[in-house]
Amino acid sequence: MSESESILRGHFRDLPQQRATATLGMWIFMATEIMFFGGLFLTYTVNRAAYPGIFAEASHHLNVVLGTVNTAVLICSSMTMAMAVYCSHKGRQKALSIYLILTMILGLGFLGIKAAEWTEHFQHHLVPGFNFQFSPAAAAGPAQLYFSLYFAMTGMHALHMIIGLGILTFLLIESFRARYTPEYNTPVELSGIYWHFVDIIWIYLFPLLYLIDIHK
Amino acid sequence: MSSSAQTLALPRKNYLNEGYGVKSWLLTTDHKRIALLYLVVVTFFFFVGGFFAVLIRINLLTPAGTFVSAETYNRLFTMHGITMVFFFLIPSIPAVLGNFLIPMMIGARDLAFPRLNLLSWYIYVAGGLFTLYSQLAGGVDTGWTFYTPLSSVYANGHVVAAALGIFITGFSSILTGLNFIVTIHTMRAPGMTWFRLPLFVWTHYATSVIFILGTPVIAIAIALVAMERIFHIGFFNPAWGGDPILFQHLFWFYSHPAVYIMILPAMGVVSEIVPTFARKRLFGYHFVAAASFGIAVIGFLVWGHHMFVSSESVYSAMSFSFLSYLVAIPSAVKVFNWMATLYKGSVSYQTPMLYAMGFIGLFVIGGLTGLFLACLGMDVHVHDTYFVIAHFHYIMVGGAVMGYMGGLHYWWPKISGRLYSESLAKFAALVLFVGFNLTFFPQFVLGYMGMPRRYHSYPPEFQVLNVMSTAGASILGIGYLLPMAYFIWSMRYGPIAGPNPWPATGLEWQTSSPPPPENFEVTPVVTWEPYDFSGRPDLMAELAAQARAERPVSEGQ
Amino acid sequence: MSGHNERLQEAAEKIDDQMAIHADEHSPSPKAYLAVFLTLLCLTFLTYEVALINLGKWNVVVALAIAFVKSTLVALVFMHVYQSSRRTKLVVVAGLVWLFFLIFLTMSDYLTRHWLY
């Protein structure tokens, strides 16, 4: 079938080998991402263990409602992405495109809410390096550590979301060309893995950054 | 497969003449051509790093050390370390020999992701250029270890540019590691089961695991240092409530396994060379394969031994010390297995074998001195002295670089289709060995006597040994320049090698030299065990012919 | 004998790969996805509610435990790890184990520093 011939790349024996290769490659990449974010999680752990009280106080400047809403937004986007992958397996082209669009809208929604939060932080002088102010002054050092971690971690996460949106855009365009069929849907499947991973990162960021001692 | 050079000719179609012109090289996805692209840049950085070393050794000829200023000296050892570690040692064997050989050794047409392979080269070059820029613009003086808060707050060199260069290059490593792991899993030829793989492949798999799981952590460490410098935040600055030791944890979590990235591929090379020149299968294949993984895994659990005197918890230090002793065991297993391979073998001393034997001896010295350093009490005495420098140069130069040189000599006929001058090569190997030991053995003594590292000047009683060391370095330099010369010469004028000049087992020797672009005319089906000399009557006949001619094949005309 | 083992090994890997490739035919149904989705939303709500209760140092433990359950569900169901090959599962486990090495061994330094002085 000429369709298969155009999909199969020259150095592979057959399509199953190509697919197994691509899938393993994406999972190995996920392992690198675990370690990459892991370095940031370690930095967080060390600093929170050293300054539990100040971390709690600093985190109370975050908007827990927006954080919770954002968590729900990402979970919805994972649902729509999973459905997009499902549709690509079943050859349902229109549904695939619709689910991709929904995922992108939710992703943009997440970034929009994040941008609103960050703007608010900036206005309250909570961005390290940009006229950071925190009271009491004695806690300013560790508080700045907290916010540095907050911006570093949510920033790195947002960067991965933006890249994810770029990938989804590419998938969407290809889906309009009916490129993904039950025989060839690997790019959608693997992009789904990436998207879900970014969701998992947020699942950990949310309680660690937003929910420190909010009962106080 | 006659050993007579007159009947051999270069194959008409091979990967070298498959397309000429800059584009066919810069846009290639052929793993063999990418390996050569890496060879060129890796060699360039080797001589850049060597240049800094020359200046360091000249400065250390006199106790006052006034050849350069103290500031400049700090920049020299920093740039020597950065260039050698990140731009030579880590890529060298994997990116040059690994890229070239792994698909061939497993019977594949190319790596799993050829375009990612090319991208990894471009990323390496980009990172290298960034770092080179930082060096030309005045350099960095923090040491290649970038310890905070010096690097993040007080240093006034081009820390961010150097850090960015290393950050970028890290992605090159990650892509290479990813490519190797996936390739070894999914691209093996029919019949090439795990325990038929050459040990070179096993060690590169283990190395790739380290690439994947370690490199991202140093990426974060460097990124945080850059963030601290740019935005003045205090992750590692005590004045802002940060902890400098956190940087050391993040840094060494990668940088210790990084030294296993440097040595495992060299061990793989030795595991290929020794059976070939002992005409005997490798002893304890399964143990050597398992030891490669043992080194990779345990190697991730020992990083705290770099921080024994950095106010690390004593209990933590004790466990890191214990684990550091543990990691020596798989290395020792490999050494014993190489020795057992030689026992009752039919040993010949061609150049690759000289390098392999040099590796084994020098690696043992370097490795044992590593145990001295793993001992807490001893380390307190010799930490930050020339003892440490001698230890790691024995492993990295006496070990890894000799492994690299041995590998280049061993596979040069396959890569270029030509033989180099064996007598000149033997001479260069000898010069290198003598020069190396003269350079670095005195440093063990100096360190034990108390000469600190990273100081441009030293007390006068240390001068004699320092002069010996510098003299050795100049001899060592000749040992590295000679191969450059005769390799380049051989590409035009060397005798034609034929497919299997040594001869050796292994799939890569069953295709022409240089290989065709697709590696094999027909996909091989593997039914034999690795290093199985006794099962290969054709190789035994070739060896007998060489013996009858009373001249090893590499003498050529 | 070793040839026989090798053939078995190869066959096992091939089956593993084939299973992973044909996993599409056995991938979760939209109903399964919906169930996981609703569970995730509930768990998010639960995380928030529990955080409002003062459990002292157990707050962070409970929060991370719930996050672990959520991430496991996403991985097993949404990311298809449940029906992936053994190899894929090994890669996931390896990543998590190494993360554990990083955090555990580093924290073992910080948490034991004051044991001596």
C-alpha cells in the first residue's frame, strides 16, 4: 500500500519497528523530563524543609481559587487529549480535530489564568529581581526563595505548555489533511503522552505551591 | 580475504564517496558521516583544552608562577576543565566511535533517529561556540565546577555565557543517549539477542542511561546559577537564606556519573580490543556486561564523596563513602576479566593492544587512588590537592583518552579503509605512555605532600616535581600530535586495509572498509556468540596466513 | 542450550512489542476515560478540602499522596502505561526511582547534619 510506503522511513524494517522505536523514544524523553523537573522539586524540598513557616506565609499570597480552577482546566484538557488520541485510533477525523481544538482552548485558558496571576504578583512586588518587597523584612530572603521557585517552576511548566500548544497546532493542521488513520496515529499518541506528562507536573505543583498551611 | 595488500582495493561505493560537497556532509543523516563530523570538532576542542593545559604547566615551572597573573591562571584551569570535560571527554567515544559503530555492531542500517543524530551534532557545535565565545571574551575563573556563591554572585567572568554553552551542549548528550538506547532496543538484526551483543554496545547502553538520567539535573543546576546571576535571587547565596551546598548536590549528582560516562565507553573499547589481540573470547562476558550496569547504577549513588569537606553531614558522608567503595567492585570485575582473557591467549602487541594494556594498568592506578579518596579520613588530608588531580587524570587521560586513542587506531581501518604506519603508531603510543606517567605521577607525590590545586604559585620545595610534570606534558603533547599526523597521512597514502585486517569477530568487520552507506549489502542474521574465534575458521585461517608471512597485516607494503 | 534461551528471549520481546502495538485495540474506552476524569476532579476537590483541615505535618503527606494517586491514574489510563510493554513500564519506573535517589540522598544530608552538632 503506497500509504504505508510513504510512512515507513528508510532505515526501518517495517511499521511495527518504526512505531516501537518512536514510542520508546518518547518515553525515554519523559524520563529526562522527570529528572529535569526533579532538580527543581529537589530545590523546593530543601528550601521548604529549611523555612516551613516563611514558605507557608509567602504561599498565602497566591490565589488558591485560581490555582484550583487551573488544575481543573488542565485535567479537562487531559480528558480531551485522551479522547483526541482515541479518535485518531478509530479514524474519526472530525472528532479528532474537534478534541484537539478543545485541548488547545483549555491549554490557552490555563496560560491565560497563569498570566493573570503573574500580572497580579508583579503588581504586588512579588517577582524576585523586579523590585521585590515582602514584609516582614526579616523573612524577605526566604520569601524571595519561595517566589523564585514559584516562578521558576510554574514558568518552566508554562514553557512546556507553550511547546505543547505548538505541537497541538501541528497535529491540528495535519488532522485537517486526514493524515492520522488507524494505521498511522503515532504522532497523536506520543503528543498525548507529552501533554499528560505536563498535566502530571502541575498535579504536583498545585499542592506544593498553593496549599501550604492554608488552614491557617 | 587475503592479507596481501596488492589484491585489495577500496570498495567502489562507500559512505565517504557517496556524494561530495559541503551540503552532503552538513545535511547528512548517515551515522558514519555524523561520527566524522563529531571527530573533527572533538579533536578541535581537545587541542583547545590542551592549549590551556600547556599554559598551566608553563606557569607551574616556577614557584612564583608569574608566567600569567593569578586571575588569568584561574581562568586557564577553569577553561581547561570545561573544555576537556564537556567538549572532549564526554562526547569523544560515544559521539565518534559509538555513532559510527553501534548500528554496524547490531546489524542495523542506521541509528533509530538519524535526524536527531545530526541535530545533536549541531547542538554540540552551538554549545561549543557559545563556550568558546565566553573563553575568548575573557573567560571564567570559577573552576569547571562553578561552585556557588563565587559563580552565582561574586565572579566577574562570563559565567552566564559559559553556563549557557554547557546547558545547550547537554541536550546534545541527551539526544545521543536517547538515540543509543532506542537503537539498541529496537534496531538489532535478527538473531542479535542481548547476550550476543559486543560489550562495546553494552557499555554504551549503560553510558546512555547516565546521559538520560543525569544530564537534566546539571542543566537545572546551571540554569539556577544563571538565574541567580541575572535576577539576583538567592538559591545558593547564604545572605538570602540560600545554601551553596545545594548547588554542589545538584552539580555532582550529574558530574559524578559523568565520569562514568567518560570511562564506560573506553572500557567498551578495551573489551573489543583485548579479545581480538589475544585471539580468545572475552572471559566472563555476562559479568562484564552486568558490571557495566553496576557501574552506571551505583555511580549515581556516590556523588557526596566530592563534598566530604563541604560541611556535608558526617552520616551522609559515611554512606557516600561506603557506596564509593562499592562502585569499585564492578570496575575491578572488568579488570580481572580482561586479565583472564589474556591468560593463555595468543597475544600480539599491535598499537590498539598497546593502548588497551596501557588503559588497564593506568586505570588500575587511577581507580585504586580513587579508593584512597573515598576514605573519609584520607580525603580530608588530600582533598583539593594535586593528589585528586593526579587521580582523575590517571582515569581520564590514562584511561579514557587511551581508550579513545586505542579505539581510533583499532577502527581506523574500518573508518578510512586505510592502515596507518604501525611502527610510527607504536612509537607514538610509547611516547604517550612515558609522557603521561612523567606528567601525572609526580602529582600524586605533590598532592600527598600538600600542594593545593588551583593555585598559580606554590612553595619552592615543590618545584622539582612540578618541572618533571611539565617536562612530561611536553612529551605527552608529542604523543598526541603524532597520531594526528599519521592518520591524516594514511587517508591518502596508507595501505588499503580490506574488510577485516586484524582480523576480528564482530559484525562491523563483515562489511567492507569503508562501509557502504547502508552498512550491509544484506541484513545479517546472527547465529554466533560474540568473540567466538574458535567458531570462525575463516579468521583462524587469516591469522595463520599472517603468521606464515611473518609480518602482522598492519605493516602493509 | 544458550541458542534455545536466545530464541525464547527474542520471541518474548517480539510478543511484548506486538502487544504494545496492538494495545490500541485494547486501549481504554471513552467510558474509562470519563471515569478517570471525574475521579481526578473529585480528588482535586478533595485535595483542596483536606488542605483546609489542620493536620500539622501530615498535610503535606496527604496532599502528596492524593497527587500520587492522581498522577498514577493519568499515567496508567490516559498515557496507556497499563497496556504498554514491559519496557515502557521499566522506563517509567526507572525515572521515578532516579528521582527518588536524587531527593532522598540529598535530603539525607540535610536531615542528618544536626545529629552530630
